[in-house]
Amino acid sequence: MRVSTDGTPTMLVDGRHSVALRRPEGVSVGALLLQLFDEETGEVDEIELALDPSEPDACELFEWPEERLIVLGGADRILGLDTSTLRIEFSFGLMLKEGTTYGGLRWTVRDDAGCAALATEQRVWVLVPGPRIRVSWTTLAFELWTQTVGAPRFVGAGLEIDVRHHRGDSTVTLDLATGAWGIRESG
């Protein structure tokens, strides 16, 4: 979901917490203040993040409620934060303009909530509870100028990622147990 950086709270899917983003007082670049509101107790936790928004007035935010995790897409990195402690669980640096084309960041949680996938146009990370990285993959492993298209899909014990390259469209299959990958040509 898109979360405004004007300080307006946005409800999370747990129905108990909302999150607000804004610039810290007197800061115009390089930092965001994240506030997490507990709507039942009235408690407010906050953390100042060294993060510029992915858009001039908003950030992309994804949730993995079963892991108490929110994922925040910034201009130069992606952060994963534990909603119970606001501790940063991971930080993925982004390459120049990564996450800005082909639909921005994409997030998918497997139906059983046992893992989640995060994708940009060039990279895919599969996270398991903890959260820990189980598998990562880059389009550069396949062919230069290849980009992911759409959200990854969990299929059986693997992950499918649609890619576009100079010869057309294909589907990359990732084995989540081994990290091995293959290509299935489309059409």
C-alpha cells in the first residue's frame, strides 16, 4: 500500500495498529519519522529512519502480519521493521532507479504465511520466518537487460517470476529448498 509522508495514519491489516510517516522537525531530506500507533492502548512508538521516500510524498509499505513485519520501500533502500520493537530486521540497498519501473516494488506472502517474496525489476528476495533471507535472485544471472514483470507467485515448493528480455517473455522458476533456478519460455 502507498503511505503518505504527511503524517496521516494508515491502518495496518491487523486492525489494531496504524502507521504514520513524516519528516522530522527541521529536516527536509535524508530522514523519515515512522510512528506506530496501538489503537487499543493508545501507545505510540516511533523511530527516525535514515530513509528518503520512494515518491516525493509517499512510501510503499507491505505487511507480513504473522511475522509482525512491515516492509518500507524508500528511494535508495528497502527496510524491514519488527512492529513489536520497531527494530530494523533488514535493509536491502537499491541500485540507481531500482524499484521505480515495472510497477515499483512487489510483495507476496505465501498462503500459509510460511514465506514471503519481495521483488524489484531486477532482484527477488524470498524471506522465511525470522525474518531471514532464504533465496535471492537477480535478473543479471539470466541475461543483461532482463526485468521482472508483475508480482512473484508461490507455486508448490517454488517461486515463479515472470521476466521480459530482448527475445520476449519467460518465467523463472526458483526452487526454495536449493535456490536452483531455471527458465521456462513463454508461448
